[in-house]
Amino acid sequence: MGFGHLAEVYVLATFLIRTCLYEALSYVWGFDNKPCSIIVNSGDLRIGSNLHAALSSLRHSTLERMIWIDALCINQDDMTEKGQQVQSMAKIYAKADCAIVWLGEAADESDRALLEICGAAVLQEVAAARHILIKCGLTEIDGYAFCSGLSALKLSYDNFERLRPLVTSVTYLIRGAILRPRHTGPLGGRFSLNIRPLSELVEMYHTRKATERRDKVYALLGMSSDDPTTAGLSIEYTLPWSQVFESLIKYTLSHSLSVKTWDDKEIAVIRSKGLVLVEVCSVERDHDWEDSQKVGIAWKHIYFERYRTSVWKVQASAKSIKEGDVVCLFQEAKNPTIIRPCGSYWVVIMISLPTGPIQQKNTMPQNEVRLNVDQFRSATCSRDLVLIWDWDTHSIESLNNEERRYENLVLEQFENDSLMEELHKIAILANMGLVLRDIRKDVKSEDYIRKVLAILEMTIRNGKHASSSTTCENNLDITSDMEGIVELFLHIKGGWLPLQWASEDGQDAIVKQILTKADPNMVDEEGRTPLSWASEKGFGAAVKVLLGTGAIDPDARDKAGWTPLLWAAKNGHEEIVKLLLSTKTVGPDTKEGNDETRGTGRTPLLLASEAGHMEVVRLLLETHKVDLGARDESGGTSLMWAVKNGHTDVVRLLLRTGTIHPNASEDGEVENEGGRTPLMWAASNGYEDIVRLLLDTRRVEPDSRDKSGRTAIAFAVESGVAAIVKLLLSTSRADPEVPDKDGRTPLMLAAEGGFEEVVQLLLNTNKVNINSKDKRGRTPLFLAAKNGHEHIVSILAERNELTYQELQRQVPITSNHESFLNIKDDDYFEDRCKQLFSNVQHWVTRFSRAGDMRTSRRRDEIDDEVVDSLEAVLISQLDERDDDPAPGLPARLTSGINDEKIIDRLDNVMLDGTDVDLYLYDRLRRRDVFTAIIMGMLWEYTFTRYLFGLNRETRQVLKSLERQLPGPPEARRKWRAITLTLLSQREIARLQLGLDAEAVTNTIFQTLCAILSPPNNIQDHLRAQLHLVVLEAAELSVEIRTQKAEYMMLPPLSPEYDANGDLTATAFFNPHLMNECSAGTEISNEDLQAHEVVVRMALFPLLVKKGGDDGVGDDEMVVFPAQVLIAPQDTDEAKAMAVPENSEKEKGLEVAAVSADNISQVTETSSEDSILETSDISQKEILEPGRTELSNSGPGNRRLGWVREILAKVRK
């Protein structure tokens, strides 16, 4: 380029660049119009404005510059010459002394400067140059310094997301210029910069702008480290763009692909089978200007369970990789491809993903994806994928905007064949759903498959009308495509889920299509067949098709022992019940359950009666093959269940048979419901019409009692339904004064509940004692006053013959100035004890089941690491019902426990000398042992404290002060209640209570884990649940100690042994102090006492109360009896757990002799106020559990039980 005048430019022969130093200009051509001109070799040449500006800036006033410029040095009109020259471009820039990158004029639009270096033509030029100079107007800077400055600025791309990959990839090339060698070879022959394989270069730079589309590919050939010319991919401007693009795709991926391209679009539709490998779970960049990224991947298939996550470090890509993208491997492809769902199709995000290096532990070695294709193929199926590779889109937002255009491009091959087009769309959607299922996106997969089912259902229906107008050949194609789509459904659990979804949505045509291909006897993880499931859901069309195959067993049971008829009857599907019964092979009286699972024993009639499905009941009765008296495991009959749930029509239908017994009682699912009759349930639930129906049979006994001693009228009174009470009283067979086992009469229940009309009805009978007392000495007046029922108090006072003073003594009085006290009555503490006992048993069940899961298989068949990984499954199953008595492996027996303290606790649980190992071996009975141990430790560490949460020194001072107080006992009780209430409300006391409860929790948990260890991964969960139970016990102990009345939880029963370790005494059952809580026990507490039944185990201590709620008086009563288990009365069980007799040393301990009058001696002995705190724990010890128990026996002897001492004094 001459000096002085811009127009004077001289084009030198190309061979001169071999010997002369020269510079090379890199710039963006801009638009096709050429508004400027220069003089070249004495002739005019039109050039673009951007080149004109560059030349104007680069010219020197006194020196000549030798610059190679492609627009001037290559004849752009000769395609042959242009192709030859372009092949030498890389070497020309490599041999140049400097490559000048022109960014444009430094004007108002200089913010577009970065876009100028992102063109495709610039890439090869900066990739080849050894020295790069960045020039913008009159300002210039070294290329390496320019890139370093950009990196240091850490500019944000929030508003220019598209610019990020463009800039990072080109700055990567500029940085490397300083390290490139000088090229001195000839210009002829193939030359390459060997930067990266072509597939990676295409991935990095395919979104660059170029005036000529083919240059977007040709510019990269001189940079590639592989030789694409061997595959016929070379610079040839006579080839159309569509052919160049297709050749590039097949070279990059596989020649077996089906590729559709267009000359006027930079977009390709690719069809191929591929394996879904992984899902992108994270993308990490050090900062915005890095030219590489770390892609976290989550392997989704069984083979890679041990290689769950990996990290690939890959170069910056033209399109940003996002979390949730999918990595797949096409047939015969060398490298995986990253794709992203876009509507019904997949778009290519990264065409070729290099497979190394892979980082992090437990990952595959570098470049071994191809070696594991067989494992991938064995773990999943190849999927038919339709992909869109669009070079013009960069963000997911722009991809979504193009969805409709993509669909038109994909489907244009079908022209006007709408049916084939629709089937093709269905197949694409189905494969999309399958791929999403492969990567465990089940919810999205279900959405796609349901959409497919809906479209296919409509297509099948429309296809039937259109088939007559299509050719035979087309019909064959349509049938083939239809069958192919249906076979895709079989990839989803054998077609089970699509069959379920189609049935739910009423798509009968799809149901028939799937069942022609699927196995009608396939089962799911619960052992359920399609017929079982369709019968439950009420899908009649599916049931008809399944029964029509003749290849299924209509009476087959699932794993839970349920038949299709049971499911249909339970859910009231009349049509399906009729279909099943019509097969004549279905048992209408089949009971739920099988050999593996006991089940509830309910029949279809019981289930239909329970749910109130009258028409189903009618159908079953019409078979004359059902047992109307059949009972489930709780003893309930069909009539019982219909009554319970208030199904009047079903009750009427059953009673009309005349063969059902309306007064049959049930065993009861819980203790307080045992022995109820249908009349009791109807009265309790307020079903007046059903009560009337039952009474009209004249076959019911209104005065029948349940296990709690209540009659039908007691239940009606408690519910407050005056109409039912009046109805029962009108029979003259209902006694209104029958007390229950706690001594409560119907009048007491009505007064307590505040049912004024019911009280009047009972009083009008003149058959009730208005001043009767229950076992706690409470009268109807007391209960009404206690619960604030003023009208009832007035009624009872008016109808009472007692004096005012006598009535006043029945009414509890509260003091307003002591409102800060949280005074509770014995009913409250009874309920709290019941709740604590229930929560302890519930936690024990969870703990034991967790341990059972670990020991449910042989140790050599299960891996601890696998068991420990089941945390979520275990926690979700701990509350499931589990009544199977079959033992698994035993817990650790006493012989395997090294801690003598734990052994003592275990031995003290068994009061009759039974070997505790017999209980530890049985996975159900061991739960009773755990319950007894927990309650014993809670009593020892919690309920013996003067106030739980205070340190030992404070407790001792308070007890000493209380003993020194003058005045009557009620004064000391009041002082204690006020003092401890105020202390317990202090923040430091609440904090200490939490710390102490945590220590008690850890001690109990460690004790139980020494016996039966649950899986490691759920121990924290179980410990946290136990902590809640301990906190509940601690709060209860505080409430007990802050009452005016004196509540005492007596020490648990313990066995006594002599010096030789032989049992010296047994405890007999006492109904005044104990409650027998064995499951299935039908003998009353009084009968147990009469038979002198021996107590085997105490599960919960006895809670007694001394004085009234106001602290006045010394009357004693049992608030909550000790919950005990008795020794088995069954001969076989007694023999199995027999204890050697020692008639000389064993003597009966007459617990039954302790009456309520003698409780005072018991309470005085056990109270913390009057005895030494033998089980007290110091503050240091409570924070660090593990104290040594006090013992008054020699080595080998068992510790003397406190109850034995107390009762011995009573006998004296």
C-alpha cells in the first residue's frame, strides 16, 4: 500500500510473501454493497466501508506497509481460484509477521467492537498468527494484553448471553498466538494449524457470522488436527451449502445418520438411533472469560450405580450448556452429543463432546465411553431421536420461539398425508417420553406419554373413517406405524403404566391396542395384574377385554392376598363385580390374605358393606354363596361394618335376609372397643334409624356389655343423642344405671358431657342414683361442675336430697389469685400417661422394625453398605403395619452383651423368671422388652426427680426447705406447687431440661442399640424421634411435680432373686393397681385376679394421687394403673416358656392384697420427699450418661426391687 494517497494500492505477486516481511489484515467484510473505491494497479476497485476505514487508519504518511488483504489479493469472482487461495489462508497468516485485527472506527458504535472479532473469517486468521495487534480506530493494543484485560475486567454477560461463547472461544485463540512457531514451508499442499479436531472446532465456532455460509466450515479446515479431506470434505465453492453442511454432520457424527439440510438455511434435521447416557447436573466456570467449563454429569443406568457422578472438563461451546441437558451417543459416533428438549423435538447443544479428562473419584477413565457401550445397551434401549441443529440460535429462549418452525421442517416430507404426519408426530412424542423416563424424569415423561395416548386415541377413531379412502399400500404403512407406536408403550413397565393411564382417561381404543401386544398376566411390584388394577379403578372396558382374552385367572391374588373381586367390591364397581361373578370361576366369599400375609380376613361382602355399596351387596347376596356370619380378624361382620359407618340401606338389606345375627359382638381392634355389638356402635355413632332397625328385629339385647362394661345406652348418652336414649329407654329393657368397669354410670357420662336433655331423660326414669360415685369418688354433680355445665349443676342440685354443705363438698373450687398455676385433674394425667405409653410403644415399633429390616436376611446375603443406603425407604416404611409373627434373626442375646448393667435391666424386665432371651429372639415379643426398659429408664432418670431440669444441689436445698415448713400437708403441697412452677418457667431451667432430656435420650438409645442395632443411616432419625418421647416424659414429670395434689409415679415392678440367683417371689395380678394389656386377652381383670394369674412383665409404672386438686385431704386413688403382661395361660405357650420350679424357694407375693386404703404406705415410701434419692443423677452425670446403679446384693445377685420393699411393709 503506497503512502500519501489512499487510492494508490499495488497488488504484488503472491510468491513475494515467501521472502518479504508482511502483515495480514483480519476484518469483517460487512454488507455486500461497496460504497467506496480505491485505485489498484492503476484501476478502480469497489470496496466495503469497513475495509476502507481500515486502510485509512493503517496507512502511514511516510512509510510503505506491505499488508495481505483477502478481498484485494483473491479474485472473488473466480470460484476455482478462490477455493485454491482459501486453502492457503492458514499458512499465509501463519507466515505473516503480524496479524492486524480491525475492530472498526472508535465512534459511538464502538460497543460493537467485540462482535467484529467474532466473525467466522477472523477465526482462522487469529488462530494462525504468531503476533496479533488489535486496532480500533487510532487505538491499538497487543492481542495478548487485550485478552488479559478483558479477563481482568470480568465483565458481565447478563444482557448479552449470546456474546459469551463467541468471545471466550476467540480470545482462547488470541492468547495462544505468542507460543506458535514460525512457519517457513512452501504455500502448496495441505497445511493445518492442528489446533483441535474439526468436530470440536465446529462446536466452538459454528455460530460465527460469515458473508459466505460455506466459509463457516471452510475457515475451520485449516485449523483442524484431523484430515477431513479423506471423507471428501474439502474447500470447494462449487458445492451447494446443503451438501457441505450434510457432509460435515456425517463426518462429525456418523454416516449412518439421516440428515435433511437446505441451501437457504443454517439448520439440519437429524434422525438416528441413540443411547441416552447421562444428564447434566451442573455447569461450572471459573469466571465469565474462561475458555473451558466443567460439566457435571449424573449417570442414570444400573451399570453406573458406583459411578453416580462425574465431571468432564470441556472447551467453551457456542451454545451454553445448562443443567438438565441430556448426553446421548449415536450409532457409530465417536463422541457423545449434548441435546435439550424443545417441545416435541431435541435441539443439539453440543454436537461432539470429547470424553476426557473425567475428574472426581469413582469415575470411568478417560476416553472409555465407547468401551462401555455394551453395558449402556444392556441397561437401556436405543431410542429413535429427531434432532434439530440450528446454527442461528444460542439461548433456550430463542429455541422455544422456533418450535413451530422446527415442526414444519420435520413434517414437510409428508406433504398432504395428514394421517401419516399425525402418526409421525405421535412416534416422536412417544420417544421423547421414553427418553425422559430413561433419565428418571417420570413426571415429565408421563405428561408426554399421556399426550401421545390422547392424540393416538383420536387418530385411531379418525383413522377408521379414513381407511376406506386410502390405498392398500398406505393402509399397510399406517398399520405398521400404529403397531410400532404401541410397541413403544411396552418399554414402560411392559405396557403397565400406559395401560393404566389410557384406562384412567377413558381411551378404550388404546386399551385394546395395548392388550393385543402386552402380556395380560404381567404383574407389578405388588404382584397385581392388569385385571386386579382395572377392577380396583373401575375400568370396565379394560376388564371386558382382559376377560375376553381367556388367558387370565380372574381370581388371582396379589402379594397382599387381594383378588380382583375384592378390589371391585371395596370400591363399589357394580358393573365389574357383575362381570367377574359371571365368569363362574370367581369365589364370591373369598377372604383377603394368603399364606405369606395374614391379611384382615375380610370378604367381598364385608368390604362392600363397610363402604356402603348396596348394589354390590345385593349382587353378592344373590349368589347365595356368601357367609353372612363371616368375621374379619377384629371379629367384625358385614352387619357390624355397615352399622359402624351408618349405611342404613345396607343394614336393612342384610337384616331382611333373616339369617344374620344382629347381636353378635366383635373382638375389637383396640382394647376399649372390644365386645361391642351393632346396637352399641349405632348408639355410639348417633345412627337413630339403624338403632330403630336393630330394635325392630327383637333379637338384640340392649343391656349387653362390651369389655369396658358399657351398654348401648351408655354409648348413646356419651354421644349426647337424646333421640336414641329415648328410643332405648322406651324398650323397658335398657337399664339406665348400669356402671362400666370404672364405676361410671350413664348419668355421670351425661353430666360430664353437658347433655342437659339426656340428663333430664335419665332422671325422669326414677331409676338412677343421683349421688352415685365412680371408682375415683366422683359424682354426677362433681363432673358437671368440673366441666362448667351450670344448667346441669342446677338440675342435679334441685333434684338432690343432700344438704347444701354436702353438695358443696362435691363441687371443685378454684382460686383466682393462683391462676398462674397450671392445675390439672386426674383425668388430664390419665390421658397424658396413656399418650406417653402409646408414643413409647409406637417408637419401639419403629425402632424394632428398623432393626428387623437389617436382620431380615442372612448376613452373608446382604451388604451393610447397601442396607445403610436404604434410609428413605426404611423411614417411609417404619409406620407400616407389621403383624407377621414369623421371627427373623434374633436380636443380640444376653450372652452376646458385655455390659452387666444392660444385662441387669433385661433380667429385671421378666418378673416371673422367664428367660429374657426367649423374648429377644422373637421380633414381636422383643418389643415388649424394649418398652419395659424404656419406661424403667424414664422413671429412673425423669420421674424420680424433685423437678426435672434443676441440678442436684438445687433440688436438695428445696427438699430440705419443704421438710422444715410448718403447717398442715396441704400448705407444704401449695408451697411446692408455687415454687416449682415459678422455677420451671425460668429460661435456665428450660435450657437445662433440654440438655438433660438429650442425655437421657442418648443413654436409652445406646442401651437399646447394644441389643438390636438399626441401620446406621437411620439412627439419627430414630434418635430424634426418641428425643421427642423423652421430652414428653420430662414435661409430664414437671407437670406432676407442680400440682397441689401429690402425684407419684411408683417404681416399676422388679423380680427378687436369692443369693443363688433363683426367683424368690412372683407378683400376682391386682385389678385395682394393674391393667392387663396383652393383645387378644378376653378374660376380665377381675377374673385374672380370681385365677391368681402371675404378672410376667410391667410395661408402664403405676401413677397414684394423694389429696384433692386443691391439695386438701389425704384420700388416695389410682390415676393410671400399671400396664402389665401376664404369664401365658395357654398350655403350649406355657410349656415353651417354662421356668424350672423351685417349690422350696419360690413363694407368692400377694400383690392383690394391696388395697386402695393402703396406698398411703406405698406412696410415702416411694416419694422423693421422704426417701434417699438412690437413683438421683448429678448435673455432671446427666450430661455424661453412664452412671453405675446402686446395688444392695453381692456379685451375681439381682438388685432388690423397690416394689418388693414397699409391698413387704404393707404385708407387715
